[in-house]
Amino acid sequence: MKLNKILIIVPAFNESKNILNVLSSLKNENSDWDIVVIDDGSTDGTGGLTEQSGLASVVSLIYNLGIGGAVQTGFKFAKMNGYDIAVQFDGDGQHLAGEIPKILQPVLDGTADVVIGSRFLGKNAGWKSTYFRRLGIRIFYIINSVLINQKITDNTSGFRAYNKKAISFLAENYPTDYPEPEAVILLGRNGFTIREIFTLMKKREGGKSSIYGIKSVYYMLKVLLAIFLTTVRPKIKGD
Amino acid sequence: MKNAESLKQIYYGLDNVNINIIQYVAIVGSLLLFLFVLELVRRKKIKEQYSILWLFITLVFLILSFWRDGLYVVSRALGIATPAIAFLLVLTMGVYVILIQFSMVISNLAERNKKLTQELSLVKYQMKLKIKEEK
């Protein structure tokens, strides 16, 4: 049987404190995985540090594109180099390398095109958050589930695995700004099978969430608008 | 009594104003605007496709400044009490349309810019790889 080529896409913006730990945890988990770090215009030397370590390939964006543009660069990289499976894995240390096999399995089995690592599936007490954040996540859950007829509990999770078909699609079509909930709709509307698997995640170690205060209101509005419009757009024709 | 008179003048417009003046100003003004846009296109400071709306709007101004009753006709047709408000409407609509076109152009540019950045960064990566291999 042909061995699947697996790529771990790690978007990183100013993660010089965490990035090497993240990469070595990935290498320790499975040294066969290829890793690409998309350095999203970091100013703290994240890219150089990663390159020196030799743990991963580094694509340095010439300026900061934001998480959506960075992750999409990873999909383009995966498509260009003929990878069968891509895993999206945050560079800030909140995702756990040990959980990757769980979200890989359905893609390997061919039972899903996309697998989302969810913090909320089942009775999960391990993850707490503020009231508003949980409310927002709940809203996404209801809306997305209705719109694509697939129950997705954790729409904001950036811990995901994709098969070749999904990689090729997302290399051409991926939302910017706050892409995760939008990507769910986009994939669902275009006929991809999405599955969720319960995975553990760490609370962030350093730094603040990129979304807080007035920004979170903008975030909700922007994403809801995008979700609604993605729903009314016609399906995207593949190549 | 005199005070009341001057108040009336302020609120209801000045009777002895020569409204021909504003017509001249309007004609010259909109003609200059029209020619200015045309000149910018000639000098390739504005692309043809982005000048059409400007030229159209300045042309509307020009027509309205020649055709004195135009604004009355427009306000009557739309049920607007004063021609001045009709003019304001025409003006804001014109500006709106242009600004929306700007948003479209900017969005398109942003999308292309993103794509270029991604492709360029990937090509740079490949170049680096190749140089390393040759060493």
C-alpha cells in the first residue's frame, strides 16, 4: 500500500517563545511527518529560529497576511508538493501533537474529507472560557449546524486534518481574517464531509487571544455576514 | 419691524440676490471638473474604466447648471419640496456610487495582493531550497 504523505501546517506569528517546543513535540510524536511553518511576517525572528533548528521547512510571508492567508499558503504548499493529508496545527502551543493521530484517522480511513479537533464534543469539563466566548461559540454551533446540516460543535477550532481533495479546494478558496467558522460553511456547502473528534487542548501559555473587546463584536458580525453570504453563493466549481 | 424683515431674509432667502451668478459659477465649476478628470485620464493618472463614473457625474452637474429648471423638474418628480434638496440627493447618490466602486476595486486589489504575496513567498522558499541543494 502506498504510504500517505502527511504535512503539518503550522502558522506562526511572533511565536519565537513557543515555536521550537511545538516543533519538537511534533517531531517526537512522529518523525515521518513533514512540517511546514508559515511565518506570517513575524518581527521576533520566529522564521530564522525555525530555519536554524532544521525541524521544519519555513515559508516566510513577505508581510503579515493574517491567519487565513497564512494557513492558505500552507495549503498551496501542500498542493504544490503533492501531499495526501494536511494537518493544521497552531504555533502557539495550544494544540497537542499527541492528539494528531485521532484527527488523522477518519481521513486515513476515508470516512471524512475534513476532521475538526473539537474541545466540546462529549461532556468535556477540561475546557473553560468566558461567558461571551462560549455564547459566540454556541451561536456558531447552531447556525452552522442548520446551514450545512452537519453538527459542528467547535467551529473556531484551528486544529484540523484535510484530505487531498480538501487541500486542493482550500488552496484556491480560503477565507481571510477569521477563517475557521467560515471555512466550515464553505466546505460543507461544497459537499465535503466534515467530522469532529474530541481532542484535548491546552489553555494558551503566553500571550492574549487575538480577539477581545470591541474586536470580538466586529468578529461576530464579520463572520456571521460571511457565513450567511457563503450560504447564498453558488457552489464553487473545482478544477 | 426691521428685525423681523432681516430675519425673514435669513430664513427665506435674499430677494435681491442675482441668481445668474451661481449659474455661471456652476457652469464654469462643473466644466473645469469635467476637463480636470479628462486631463487626468489623458495623463494616465486615472485609468479609463475608473474615470467613467466621474465624467458621468460631472456631466450631470454641467447639465443641471445649464438647465435651470432641471432641479425643479427633478424635485417635483420625486416629491421633494426644495430643489436644493434634490441637488443634495443627486450629489450624494453620485458620491455613493463612486465610493462603492472604490470598495470593489480595493477588494479586488486586496485579493490579488494576497495571492501575489502567497505565490511570491512560496517561490522564494523554492529558490532558497534550490540554492541550498546546489551548495
